Amino acid sequence: MSTIVATLGTDRARRLRAALTTLLVAAVAVSAPFYFAPFQVFQLTMVLLYAVALAGLNLLVGFGGQISLGHGAFFAAGAYTAAVMLDRYDTGHLATLPVAAAGCFLLGLGFGVPALRLRGLYLALVTLAFAVFLPPLLKRLEPVTGGSMGLTVDKLQPPAWSGMAEDQWTYFVVLAVTAVSLLLARNLLRSRVGRALLAVRDNESAAEVMGVRLSLHKTLAFAWSALFAGVAGCVYTWVIGFVSPDSFSFVLSITLLAGLVVGGLASLYGPLLGAAFVMYVPSVAQDISEAAPGVVFGLLIIAVMFVAPTGLAGLAGRVRGTAARRLIRTTTPAADDDRPSGSEPSAPPTPADPAAVDAEPVGAPPRPEKE
Amino acid sequence: MTEPTTDSTEAGQVNAEPDFLKVAGLHAGYGQARVLQGLDFSVARGEVCAILGPNGAGKTTTLRALCGMVRGRGSVTLNGTELLGRSPEQTARLGVAHVPEGRGTFNDLTVEENLRIGAHVRTGRWRRGSAERVAVAADLERIYDYFPKLRQRSRQAAGSLSGGEQQMLAIGRALMLRPALLLLDEPSLGLAPLVTRELFEIVRAVNEEERTTVVVVEQNAQLALDVAHRAHVLEAGRLLLSGPSREIREDGQVAEVYLGVSVRSAKDGGAP
């Protein structure tokens, strides 16, 4: 037992653990639709697709240090791209994905331009304006968008060979899109572009002195972020089969941002937790109070931020860190036991200094959460 | 104008390119405040040059003007290329690496990621793919050899390092650029004397092994003069004194400047 604990902090153990976690998560994710009722599978599907949007927003807000209150608009743009293509041109579902992604990337590039001149609250205001003005615009463009009636299109249908029900097939398609998206986001962050993005967030002038093009990377952050939101929107159309301007009011943008913050900014799996929060908590709130679910939802957000100021992901990391330290302390030889347990801040029993530090940001990236 | 003639006399014995970095008539400031009022000096290739002077003399502003963080008038050429009027990002691409005052490390990134940001401009182009990547990996090792402490901490967040280690990281990051010109702004700021000495020894080693031209701004004149070949003393945005470090150290004027006594030499009096 103690040898297992002693190797907990090492590199190999970390990699092994990461592989095991991945396998476990994959197994659960793949088997889930066969154990749950169709409606629950649908809810899971929605969690996955919101997670894509949140991962995109995370690139911009969490890792890029910018802000957007208008991501619902990119989501809507992706959704409408898919709906219009399916409705008017009768392309297959799959064809809509690259178009929505590329379209939103370009839209994001365009939107990155004001981001170069504005920051903080000013940027928030401009992006909010985008989210506010899009639904009326969609209503006006009736010949293409179907106006306030919206568009009804085909949902994803399972091919005969799969033998799956519609909800299961949809779930798996969305799971695949989400997995690829999250992987892409992760690799993006570890690439040269991602490093530059983080450097700009950390210290703009130092990044510039090192030759990082601020304008390029800030704009790119917007573009990538919009791409993910667009992909999520496109998949939304596949799942729901209906889009209308009212589905994408500016409340969606606020909800996305709230979900991200609750889930955990600048965390790789924060978007998943945030998406689950956004998906499930409103219905929990509904159960608690029929009259004012919004109030309960808001109170729950406040409660989470109070308990976990770094979001649910940060809370999970902290709990795991404490658990690991407890484990190490209780399993190290008796010599330490007669030490008064009050004097623990410097944690003497941990084997070597680097290992102790390594034990903190267990899990995904070598990059620790912001405190 | 101070006379430039004293500049290129003794450094010439080491060097064929006395005007590798040439600053002529440099004016710079922040908004209304004009800090530099016509500065002239040259730095030879492969030389370590110290810029000394009391607080507010314009030392930091000089460095910022060289790397483009502050707009300047006049002329600054590096190996014949004009640097003024370029952004910091452009001067970095021309090989100017600036280690800003207060280090400017990226605290949420790991040590290694910080170093890789240093090589950002080298890995930009598609066509320079794999060969450059190998070179960057080799440079990373080289930096770790200079700063073994950074190797130990390569996966730690830069924010968790001590002040001295962060300064090492900032210098290492700048070296990853393979700079033609390394600008160091107050490397001793907030560090223990022993750590500062260690840092300067490394700067000397880097200069000797890589032949990197270094301009260092420093409050600790004694230390800077130990490492530098030449020194320029600023006062109130003007050049007060230039010469080989040995001479500057023996010159009584320096002490007076650092004591805050305004010494107006004859040559300085002629400036407008």
C-alpha cells in the first residue's frame, strides 16, 4: 500500500492514472445510453453539446483573459447555418458542420477586431450588443430564416445497420463531435498558438516583447472560440430539429458565461461540469420552487461561487489534493504520528519537495488552476 | 551633444564592429514628460555595456526605446537596421530580446512553457518546421545548463518560483530568442546580493560563450561594472560620462552622481 502511495506523485503514475481515467470515462460515456431512459439520454446529449460551446468560451475567457457576453449569437449563427442548409439546400447533416464551423470562425475573426481596441466592461458591452441584435435580425430575414416562426428541419436519424434508437444514435454522434472538439481545444492550448494566448493573458507587454503578435492572437482567440460555439449550435440543430430566434435570446449568452464560470475558468474539464450545471440545475430549481425557478437557480449559482470560487473544477481539484495529502500522511511510517497534528502547513512527511508540489495539480494539465 | 569620440577608442581592440548598436540623438518620453533628451552612444558587437545613473535618469526609458515599448525620436540602428518606429514584437523579430524590469514572467505557465514562448518568433513559419524545432529543443537544454535550477523546476508554474529563479527564467526566456542584442533591465531588483552576483556571473558566461551583445541597466553600479566592458552614465536624460568600465569605476564623478550631487562637467554644459 505504502509503495503505491509513494509512487503516486511520479510521472509514470500520473500517465497511468490519466490513461485509466480516460478509459473509465470513455466506458461510462459509451455505455450510458443503454442504461438510461430516452429523455435522460437527450439531456446527456445536451450537456455534451453545451460543453463544446463552453470549451470555446473557455478559450476566450478562461485562457485568453477576454470576455464575451455574445457567444449565444455565435451559437445561433451555427444553428441557423445548419438549419438553412438542411431546409433550403437539403444537404446532409454532416455537410453542415464544416460550413457552420468555418462560417463562425470568420465571424469570430471579424468580431475579434473590436476586441483589439476594447477590454473588460467595454468589450462585454459590445459583445452583448451583438447577442441582443441578432434575434430581431433573424426575424427580419424571413425569406431565409423563416422569421419568428423559425425553421423545422430533419433531426438525425439512425442508419438501419446501427440498430439504435434515435436518441442513442444522436447521443453517439454528439459524443464524437464533443470528444473531437475537446481534444482539439486541449491540443490548441498546448500548441504554439495556445502558449502565446496564455502569455498574452498573463502579461501582455512581456508577451509582446517576446515577439508575440498581440492583435493576431487576440483575434484568433475570438475566432477559435466562435468556431466552437458554431459547432455546438450546428449540432443543436441536428438534435432539436427546430430553430427560432427566441431559442437564442441574449439570455443564452449569459447562461453560457455563467455555466463556464461555475464549471471553472481555465480548466480543461470545467466546461463539462458547467454544461451539466446549466442543463440540470434549472430543472432541480423547478422542483424546489414551482413559482420562481429563476430565483433558486440564481441562488444556487451564488452558493457554488461561494463554496468554490474557482468553479466546480477547482473544487474537485482541491478535494483531490487534500485527499491525496491525507492518504500520504496516514500511510507514511509511524514516526510522523506522534507529531502534533496542528503543525501541518509545511507538510513535513511528504517524501520530496517536487513530488509534493506535483501532487497539487493532479489530473489533466501540468498547468495549475488560478487561485 | 556629448562627444561620441570617447566611445569607440578602447572597445576597438576587441572588436571590428564598434557601431553594432548605434544610438544617435535619441529623444523619448511618456506623454508630456520628456525623459531622454538627445542620447548618443554605441555598443560594439559582443560587448557588455552597462547603463548607470541615479533614479529618473532615463535608464529604463533608454531600454524601452531600444525595444520599441516607448516611442522615440532620433536614430537607433542595430547592425544597420533602424529600430525606432517599430513595435516591440517587430524588434523581437529583429533579434532584440528585452528582459523587462520586474521580470515579466508568465506566472500561470510552467517554466518550460515560458522558455518556449521565448522561441515564439523562431517557430512561426511553416517551412522552418522540424529543423528549427530540433534547434529549439537543443537551446532549451543549453538554457537548463546555464540555469540548473530551472531544469529542476521545468514543470512548475513560474509564479511558484523565487524572485531569483524568476529572474533567471526571464533571462533564459530572452536567450531562447537567440538574440543579437540582449537588454537587461535592473536584473538585481529585489534580489539578495548573492543571487544577484550569481546572475551576473551567468550573464558574463553567456556573453563569453555566445558572443551575445548585452546592454544592462543597473542600480548596483559596482556589480555592473565588474561584468561590463564599457559603461555609460546617464543623468537627467543626458549622457554624462562614457568609457571602459575600469575608467568609470575610478572616476570620482560616478560616486558624485550616485550621491545625488549634480555634477555639471564642461562637456555637458554645452547641451541645449
